[in-house]
Amino acid sequence: MTDSEQAAGATRPAAIFWDMDGTLTNSEPLWEQATFHLSETLGRRLTPTERLATVGATFEDTLTICADKAGVVLQPGDTEKYRRLMFDYVKSLFAEYLEIFPGIPELLGELKELGVPMMVTTNTERYVADSAIAALGRHYFVDTVCGDEVPHGKPAPDMYAEAARRVGARPQDCLVFEDSAAGMRAAVAAGCSVIGLPEGEHVTVPDKVTVIAELRGSGHRHLEGATARDIYEWYQRLRSL
């Protein structure tokens, strides 16, 4: 019996929801460049430590941080002006430099073949996210939810509540993969089981989140080499906690 056949008979989540930036794609360095570009446009480049507060944040929160650090009082119309400036810059970076993490296409393909409903759930707004979703392979997912399509982005639970509603499942029966503190908090607040892929020790991992190193062993921060069988076993471990 193959691993896929064994996985098919295992207890599995009703659906899997994937954050995109920093979880499926190595796009955080590109967002970092874009955030520095935005802060410089406003008049003061963020420090690397200040920039960490924008990881996983909505654009509005990122703009507020950049403006506050630059001592700029935003005027009516500024949000849309700076949104387009930053998002056009990110799209140009995505077109040239976007990298999908190793092992992700294989894992998504195996899970899809087994009939697991999957969604991309990203704070990135649709205008930018669509190009990255296309690069990942839109066919892997039953649907996608972006940050501008729910009342409140992460860390609010709206996105995960909406994702569960769309697949007709209870949030507590769904599994989420997230790398940012804001995303993990959102998934926990919605009631999902959460596996964290924190970039480093600077990421505050909420209670009720199990980090990938606890499941795969120290030294593992990501999903390269993981199989559907692994995902199902991890999910069962989380449900037994």
C-alpha cells in the first residue's frame, strides 16, 4: 500500500487553509523590500526591527506604522495612493523574483489527488495575490480568500470563519498553516487547528499553536519532504492535545 493510499484511510481535516506569503511562497523578502520602499517614500526608512511589526499585517496597518514613524499625518486619499504605489511595486517584484518553497507543489498535488478541500487564505489583497496564486497553481484550491474580501483581516478571525463557511465545515475541523503571529492568532481565534511555521524566534507563537519543529524535529522550519500522510498524522496529534 502506498503512502497516499494509507493517508486516504486516515482521519483527516475537513479542509486545509494555507496562508500564502511565508508559508507557500518565499515572498516575505519581497514584501520587506516593498515595505522599506513605502517607508522611504513617506520620508523615513523603517529599521529592520520596526519592519517586523508589519509582517502578516493588513496594508492599512502597515501604512499607519510607516506614516507614524515618519511623522506624517495621512490625508484623505492617501491610503489609496500609497496602496497602489506599494502594490504595483510588489507585483513587479513578484513577476521577477517570486519563489515557491521546495516541496509545496508535490504536497499540494498529493492532497488534491486525495480529495482534500484546500484554500489560500491570505491578508494580501486580490490585486496582488492573484499573480502569486496563479504561480502556485490555482487548480489545487477549491477557493481563495484575500484580505480585502472580509470585514477585518488577520489577526481578526473573519478570514478563517469565511473559509470554513465556503467549504461547509466547522472551523474546529479545519487545519491551518501559518507563519506570522497575526495569521496564527486569526486561525486560533476562529477555532481551527494550527501548525505554525515561524520564520524565527522573533515571531510570537500564540498558545494553542503547534510549531512545525515540534512535529518534525528541531531544525525543521518548513514543509519540504512532507507528505499527505504526515499532514494527517500531525492533524491527529493536534486533535488529541
